[in-house]
Amino acid sequence: MSVNEEIRKFLFENADEKYRDFQAGLTPSVDALDFIGIRTPVLRKYAKELAKREDIDEFLSSLPHKFFDENQLHAFIISEEKDYDECIKKLNAFLPYVDNWATCDQMIPKVFKKHKEELLTSIDNWLNSTNTYSIRFGIKMLMDHFLNEDYKKKYMTRVSKIRSDEYYINMMIAWYFATALAKQYEDAITFIKDCKLDPWVHNKTISKAIESYRVTDEHKEYLRTLRLVKRDK
């Protein structure tokens, strides 16, 4: 039995019908028939086992995958890769096939924490992509790794300049700035006050920040005064 056949067999043996329907409801960009219904802890544990196999490249190169759960498993296997260059190589091969926010957002390579400087080059490439989830992934990497001790305002400026008609890109920009309002308030608030974001992103950022427990009540009150009101032409 090939590794691909083993994986497919494992997935169907661990299917959870109720969880499948729940996931399908949360991920409307994926056809409901493409869900098997494997709970995330099960996939993560299985990914750790598969990442050690010498034949796992057979699965990683079998793109596109048919099922959402296979994409999730692929993302978790990449997240286990310990070699930075190999991780980037596998990411760049996989990102064009990512078709949903969950697979994009749950792909969190551990090795990135030790390679911040090199990571910036790849982030720039992802942000310059025309692929929705490559851009979303690049923004999330800036949010995850460059809003604390490695923060620079130029990264925030870079995200603020992104313009897109894609909902899942705009939602990630709003998430980035809502997080920035919690972690780098003095800089982040200037982008809101000066209306540097797309109007929809501007208002969504404020909504997400107001919902966050990490933003102070004082800052929330001020943010409420900065909402943009639609005006009839």
C-alpha cells in the first residue's frame, strides 16, 4: 500500500460525520462534499508521525489533493519541517493549491521562529503574489512574528497598502491591524485616525479590536468614534 493509500484509509477510518458538517459550515469556499471530517488534534498527531517518514514526499507532491482534510494534513506536515529552506520549498509548492482560510491559517511552521531575517524575504514574495492565500499567509506571518520584539513600523505600512477585492485577504488585514492595536497601539492607531486603510477594512478592524480582550476599554471607546459612516452620493 502506498503512503497516499494509507493516508486516505486512515482519514476515512477516523471520519466524524457531525464534525464534517460543522467544518463545511465554517469553510464556505470548499465544496461540502470535499470534507471527510477529521478532528484537528487527530490530524496534528498523525502529521507528526508522517513527517518522519522517508516516503512522505509522495503525498506532498500529490497536488492538488481531493479532500479538505488532506490539505489540512499537508499543512500540519509542513509545520513540522525542521529545515528552514526545505520548509519554504514545500510551502511555495503548496500555497498555490490552498483554497480556504483554515488550511492557510493553521499552517504554522515552527522553524520560522529561528529564521526571522530570511523569513522577511519570503513574506515579501507572498505579499507580491496574485494568489489569495499566499497573500493572506504572508500577512499572517507578519502578524505572528513581527508585531512583538521584531516589530518595525514599515511592516505595518506594507500591510496598510494592500488593496484587494478578495474577502479573505481583507479579513486578514483587519485581523492584522486589530492585533496591532493590541500590541503596537501608538503606531497602529495612526493608520486608523488617518484613514490609511480600505474603508471596509477600516471598519472591520475597529469591530475586531472592540471584540478583543487585549485592547483596553479606553482604546475601544476611542475606536468607536473613528468608524467610517457610509454617505449617500
